Amino acid sequence: MKRSITSSSWIIGCAIGVAIVFCGPSVASAAPAKDSCVACHSQLPDEYSKPAKLYPGDIHHRAGLSCADCHGGDRNDDSMNAMSPAKGFRGAPTKAQIPAFCGRCHSNPAYMRKFNPSLRTDQETEYFTSVHGKKLKQGDAKVAVCVDCHSVHDILAPSDPRAPVYPTHVAETCARCHADANYMKGYNIPTNQYALYEKSVHAAAMEGGDTSAPTCSTCHGNHGATPPGLNSVANVCGTCHVMNQELFEKSPHGPIFAKMGLPGCVQCHSNHEILAPRDSWVGTGPKAICVTCHVAGDNGYKAAKEISNGFDKLKSTYQKADTVLNTAEKSGMEVSNARVEMTNAHSDLIKARVAVHSFNAADVLKITNEGVATSQKAYEAGVAALHERDYRRKGLALALIAIVIAISGLYFKIRKMERG
Amino acid sequence: MADLKRRTLDWLNERLGGEGIEEFLRHKRVPLHRHTIWYYFGGIALFLFVIQVLTGILLLMYYRPTASGAFESVQFIMTQVKFGWLIRSIHSWSANLMIFIIFVHMFSVFFMKAYRKPRELTWVSGMLLFFLVLAFGFSGYLLPWNTLAFFATKVGTDMAGFVPIFGKWIMVFLRGGNQVTGATLTRFFGFHVAVLPGIATMLIAFHLLLVQKLGMSVPPGVERKIKAGVEPERSMPFFPNFLLRDILGWYGALGALGALAAIFPWELGTKANPFGSAPAGIHPEWYFLFMFQTLKYLPSKVFFIDGELLGLMLFGVAGAIWVVVPFLDYKAGGFGRVTRFFTGLGIFALGYIIVFSCLALL
Amino acid sequence: MTVDSSSGKSATGAGETNVDSGRRWVNLLLGTGVVATIASFIYPAIRYVIPPPVSEASNLSVVAAKVGELKNNAAKVFRFGSEPAILIHTSNGNYRAFTAVCTHLGCTVQYRADLHEIWCPCHNGKYDLHGRNVSGPPPRPLVQYQVHIQGEDIVVVRNA
């Protein structure tokens, strides 16, 4: 790092020498809004012109800030003097300096208010509570600082869909380092989180267009990114899954898990690879999670079995009713009332799945039984509709009798006529 | 009372010349022999056509020919409108029954060589009516806008696209665009309720006129026996003897229709989703199955020709030959080799249709 | 006339009266049959032509409630086609209608007078009074319907 800075400084010297020759006159003719930084840097080789070229797309540019507002120096001075420390030139910050570099404005509420009164100003403080921030303080230059996530010179508002911190990009952004096993060597943490997350329901929800779906930062925090502690896991999940958390904490598992040092939700649902839960997870079958701890004969085992039976019963009655209603609908019968009833049965199934987190068979069965009763009613309505369809045959019988009478009348008429 | 009746009839006769009709009816006779039964099928087809017109008019009162409203309106007819299910089921069943009856009518005429001189035009007009009825079936099938119909129409109109040179144009014309959309539905509706019925009515009138003018054809075998004096020449008056029997047949058809409609109500299916994937096992209506199955068996390329194109060409040529059979089989009156060849051809066609339809259903 | 004239059981007497009564009997049978069949066609046709109570061939609109039926800050779940929908009478007197099918997993939502929010009991999802998902798992806002007041009826209309 050191060497590269020194070597680059003499390149700058040469390059700027050349640049002055070229851009001197054009700067002189420039109107009041002149910016000598951009004027010179855009003529330089890639390494030195890139910021100037990127910057017009930057949110700070749109806010009316120029290079000098961050890097210091004098943008009205066309000479190399513009970059003298005397003119407040700060140059490019080292990695360790970056949080404070950004924080010069972003941690200053009075200043930020001019641009966006509702923007928070605690990011820097929060950053230093994060694992990234702490390691940076310890002199680790590999950790992420502001620009690693927000990019630099082409910084976009987090609400801009192109921004690397826009919800749909957050996971990729974190993965740039965290999924790179080589880069993460020495930290002794896994690098498969991103791959696991990609398989999760949360990633699927994000992919499905729900930008409020959780991504890395939702659980780990953004500026204060830290793995949630054992005790806070349930709270983190509970910010969205409120009912599940409440039920879980009141359940027998709540205190026991805490005492055993088991991380609540994660115990069954995993952390990054949070798959869509299956009803088969509950119960005593081969895919059931309950049986990883509970054995045949204990209360938990019995409850698991009962809950799972309740599910099966609800689902099979629901299915049965759905099939009958489908048949009825296909044959053109009106069953929309029963259909609406069925949405309630569907709600019951969803509610029962939440109620599982109480791990109390009676509570779950109360809900599933309600759903079973509703489905049963809908099923009966469907059967009644099919009966009604068949009932039409009675009307047919009457018409057929009339037709038979007419046919026999005709028959005899013909016979009579042709004989007489 | 009797006096009033006579006076009314006289009044009408004076103005309409009903005596001519009476005269005509008195003299019109229908040959009587062991094949007379086949004479009834044309009448039944006509009766079913009338049923189609009547139930079609009733359906028009509630039907909406738009992609967003078609399925719902048919559902509405079947669930909300009193006897709507019956009207729709009868319309659907009657359509299928009519096509079946027309097949029977066509083949009976073919095998009895009734197309021979001077009835060539009767045959040709009948064939045109047959194609028209298939078009009725094809366009009507889409109107409820359900999944099966949607994809069947898609495949069917795709076929039109294989026709050389004009194929693309025909397809776009049928679909009202490049894809099967609501525009196709509106178009098919127009064909089904205005264009086709108009043409069909004229053709039916022409067909019937020819039948009345030329009378019923006696099969060559019977004719020969009569000439040889082996069999007596028998006949019955058209009115009322034959007509009453005709009506008997209509009543039979009506009973069958009612029974089918009530015992097997025509299903509505699920609403078409143009962006959904085609359901497994889509197939056209049964009367197109033999063609559908043939195309399935053809390899995608035969020499340099597309399989589909080849199939279409084969059916096109076969159809054309079928239409002009009266002109090719000019010796139909006798028992020459040519005539036997055409009888064999008919048996082959009938067998082919039956076998391939059955294969498609399996 | 040349008609098969074998097989004769009835009318062997050939007496004038016999023939007459036989003919009358046949005519009666035929008449009854024809009249009955015609009646059995005409009746359904007439019933068919009379418009049904719901005269619209689609489920694009429904009378959700009567004016005055709902107090302020109250709501009602009603049937709209084959799905539940919710009509809300807000505390400042507006009527709003939404689908009552939660955008998360399809449970039926309800109105929480205490929270002034639409609430899904399954996962505690919440929507504001414009149907926007504001808390919990719902990924999308609820579809809103138009509300029209026609005389005494509050009519909810789906945007076609």
C-alpha cells in the first residue's frame, strides 16, 4: 500500500505537468462554474480520470457538491497549487480514513439537514460498533468501509435500483467479499452464506419483487453489521414474524432453549438457508425435525404426532372439498359461496402453521378442527351442487315422456294412415 | 268452424299460390327399398341445424365475445340464467350430433352412389356444407374461451400457417393478429354467428332445391334389380307418409339431445390464460382427430417437405378428390371397375377416419 | 300406394265406428304428445329469456352494504365473486374497499378498529387504510376497488 502511494505520486506529478499544458487555455476560457479538478483529471490516463468521469452520475454531484467538497483544495485554481495542503487539500483518503472522510459531512446533522432533513447521521458511530468497524480500528484494511458497499464517485441513493445497496443487490454486494473463500481466509467464518441465502424463502421473496423481504442487512444490520447473538435471534426474526416469536417465547421451548444455549428459531429453520417450511417438519415422520430431540414416548413426541395428524386431516378434507368444488365449477355450477368458505379453511391452515410455534397440540388442533369443519361444509355444498346438477335429469324425464308420447302418436298415426 | 278454415285457406291460396305447393306435395314420392332408412339422415341434419339456430339465438342474448367477458358470460349463462345450462348443453351436443349425422349422411350418399348424374351439384353443395359445418365447429369451439379451446385454436390456426405462400396471411386473417387473442375471439364470433350462418342458409336452400327438383336417388343395385324385374318398384308419398317418419326421426334426435344435455352437461372448463402453458393432452374436437393424429405420425421432414405441410397437402388433395368424385366416377350407374374403385376408396376413407380417430382417443 | 301391409292386430273389425274411435284415439295421443313437447321446449326458452336477478354477466360489481349499515371506523367483509373483499368506513366517513385476500399467503384480512389498520390474523401483516402493506410479511398492497353510492346501496366495482 505504502509503495503504491509513493509510486503513484510521481506519476501524478508527470501527468499533471502534461495536463497543465493541455488544459490551461481551455480552463481559462471556462465560464464561472469551472472546476479545475474535473478539467485536468478528465484529460489524465484512466487511473486519474476515472473519478472525474464517474462523478456526474453521483448523488453528491446532483446535490451540487464538487471534488473539492470532499477532497479539499481549490477548484478555481488552474495550477498544481490547487492541490496544496495550504488550500485544504486532503487528497485521497487511506482506507482507515474513509469512515471519518465521509463522516465529515454525514455525521454532521446541521450540515446534512440542508440536503435531506430526514437522513440519519449516525452511520459512522454505528459503523464503529460493527465487526467491520472494530477490525478497521485494529488496523485491518481488508474489512469493508463506506465505499466498499456504496461504491465511490458513482454513489447512488440506496433507493436507486442501480445502487449496490438497493435491497435486491445487497446480498451480492456482501457476497463480493463474504463469498470469496480466498479473501476471507484467516477470519475463520464460513463463506457459503450467500449460496445458502440464495436458496432461502427470503431470497425467493426478494426475487419475486418484494424489496421489503429480508436480505443480509435486515438481520445483521447495515452500518453496524454484526451477527445477531444467540439471545437476539428470536428478536431479529420476530421483527417480521411477530406471532411466531410470541408463541415461541411462551412455549415450553422458549425458556428451555435459552437455558440450553440453543438459538431459538435457527434450531429448526436454519439461519441463511431458511427454506419454506414444510408440514412434514412437524411430526414423527422421516423428515420431521421434532424427532431430532424427542423420542417415542415423551410428551413432545406425542404432541408432534397429534399436530401432524391435525394437519393431515385438515389438508385432506380441504383437498377433498377443493376437488368436488372444481368438478362442480367445471360443470358450470355456482359454488362461489363455498369458495369463499374455503378461503377461511385456507386461513385456518395458515394460522395452524403459525400456531405450531406454541408446540401445544390442543391449541393447534383447535384451529385445524375449525378448518376441517369449514372444509367439510364446503365439501357438502359442492356435493349438493353436484346433486342439483343431477336433479336436472328429473326435468328431462318429463320432457322425454312427452317426446315418447309424441313418437308413439306419430307411429300409430302412420300405421293407421297406411292401413286405412 | 270448418267453413272458416276453408275460407282462410282459400284466401291464402289465392295470394300465395299454395295450390302449386299442394300439387307438388301430392306428387312427390319417395322410393321405398331396403336402403330407404338412409334418406332420413339429411332431414335430421337439417332439423339439428334449426335447433342450432334457435339455441344459438338464445345464447346470443347473454354471450359476450371478448376475452375478458366470454368465459364469464358463458359461466353466467350456465349458473345464473334459468335453463341456461340446458340451452348451452343442447347447443354443444346438437353441434356434435349434427356433425356426426352429416358424416353418416355423406357416407351413405357416397356408397349409394347418389351423386351420379344428374345429382353432381347436390353432392358438391353438400360437400361445401360439410366444410362449412366443420368451420362452424372450429369457430364455435373457441367461443367459451376456456383453456382447452384456446390451445386447440392455437394449434389449429398454426396449421393454417403451414399452407404454402398464403399460409401466413391466412393465419393472421383467422387470428386477427399474430397470436390467438381476444381479437381472434371476436373474429371467430363474427364468423360463427354471421358469416357462416348466412352462407350456410343459402347453400342449404340450394341443396334442398336440388333435392326437390331431382327427387331421391335409387341406389344402382336396387335400380338394376327393378329393371330386371327381380324387385317391384315401390314408393311412398312424401306427404304425409315420409314427412311423418321424418318427424319421428326428429323427435328421436330431440330425445337423444335432451338426454345427453341433462345426463352429460357440457363442461365449461377453466378460463383460458394466453400466457399459461398448454395443458397436457390438448386435442381438437373429435371430428378433427383423424387429421390431428395423422399429423402427429408424420415425421417433421419428409425429403424436403415439412411434415405438417405434407399432411395438409395430402388432406387438401383428398378433400378435393372427394368433392369432385361425381365427375371422376362417371360410370357410377354401372358396376365397372372405376365404380368399384371409388367404392373401395370410400371404404378406405371411412376406415381411415375411424381408425385414426380411435388411435387419437387412446 | 305400395306399403307393407302385413302384421295387423288392431282395427281388424273394420267397422266404421271402430275406425273412427281408433283414429280419434291416435289423434289424441299425437296431439297430447306434440303439445306436451312444444310446452317442454317453450317453457325453458321463456324462462331463459327472462333476465335473471343478477343481470350482469360478470362479477365486476356487487352491492357490499347499505348506507348506514356501517358505523364510522368499522368494516365489513363481503363476498365479491368467489373471493372475500372488505369494505371499510373510515373514521372520517370515507368508504374504501379492497380485496380481503392477504397478499402474503392468502388469508382473509380484517379491520382493526383499535389500530385503524387492516390486519391479517395469520402472520400479523398490516395494511394502512389505502391498502398499502406497512408491516409484517405482506409483499404487496391490497388491490383497491372503487366504491360508489347509489341511493341506499354501497356498490363496490372492480376495475376491469
